[in-house]
Amino acid sequence: DTGVSQNPRHKITKRGQNVTFRCDPISEHNRLYWYRQTLGQGPEFLTYFQNEAQLEKSRLLSDRFSAERPKGSFSTLEIQRTEQGDSAMYLCASSHRTVNTEAFFGQGTRLTVV
Amino acid sequence: AQTVTQSQPEMSVQEAETVTLSCTYDTSENNYYLFWYKQPPSRQMILVIRQEAYKQQNATENRFSVNFQKAAKSFSLKISDSQLGDTAMYFCAFWSGNTPLVFGKGTRLSVIA
């Protein structure tokens, strides 16, 4: 297992288009998190899953954003009708539910909306 | 809701010197975990050090150590013998088990040769 994998690494899209990102967590990890990070800021929580259940969704997340984790494995994050303000790095992380286990991060998907 | 505050947006240190990054947090929880993550330029976030709130002893990992003051809700990171490869953004983070990690805004550390 090579760690958390995110695809694509970069995405440029026109305003109004839909985009979908994929995250493959570490195989034995049952928790998966999505964060958004803008330049010079800390990661901002979007949503997280335990297995296939979406446990929490940030109030900052508009209804244009949706995330899924079918079968508790990989996850997808879709943004509909993208806006320039959606331009950011989207980070995925995974962890095991038991204590003493940190979250491992992927390299992120950098979205640019033009 | 938990909050994490890093009051130093930028810091610099000479190579081989020691630097301390500050972090304070606010929570009503008694059992939680605190982390320092490092994010080098254009690279992924990696864990530097972890502290369990129930442990009184401060965590250490080689050149990295923390000063955990539970009553003051303070969690600072000390980097000894700074190296050029320590140049990165450093994020303090809080986790209480059934919540996602909450991050501070980060401190940009530059190690100068």
C-alpha cells in the first residue's frame, strides 16, 4: 500500500462546469476525510466518512458539493456548477477509528476555476 | 466547537538553532489528542508529533518535542538543531475521537543557512 492516493493531481475547469475528484485511502483505514485548503491557510474541514456512512458535513459546504464513499472504500467529491471561489487544494485523509492513529494525507487535488 | 489558534504566521530560524512554534486551543473535552503536522512546499502533509491529553509527559520525536500545558490549553512545538529541510508550514491540530481533525491556520517556518 503506497498511502492515500488522490486523482487527478491538478484540474483546470471553466466556471459552471462540474468536477469530480477521487480519493483512495489506505486499505485498512475505515475513516476518510475531505478538507479544502487555500493558499497560506490551514485545511478546512468539509466532510468525513466512517466506512460508507457520511458522519458529518461542514456547514460551510454548499449544496453544490457532494461526497460519496460506496462500499466504504474509495471516495469521490463532486462540485457542481463550479465558481471561482472553489479554486483551492482539496485534501483527502484517512485514518483508523481506533485511538493513537493519526490521519494520513494524500497529495491533494489542486482545482483552478477559470 | 473546538478551535485551534496559531498566533505566529511566519517565523525564521538559523540553521542549527532552536525554534518554538506556539499553539493554543479551546475545548470542553477532557480526552483528546493534539498533533503537529508539517507541510513542505508543494508536498503532502505529514505528522511530526502527537500528544495524548491524558499523558502528562511531553512527547518527543528526535529533534522535535512539545510543551503541553493542559490547564493553559497550550501546545507548543520545539525544533532543536534546525535543518534546511525543516522549512515548511506547520499546523497544530486537535482531535477528540468522534470529530474530524481541526487545524490552526499554520506557521510558515523558514530555516536560514
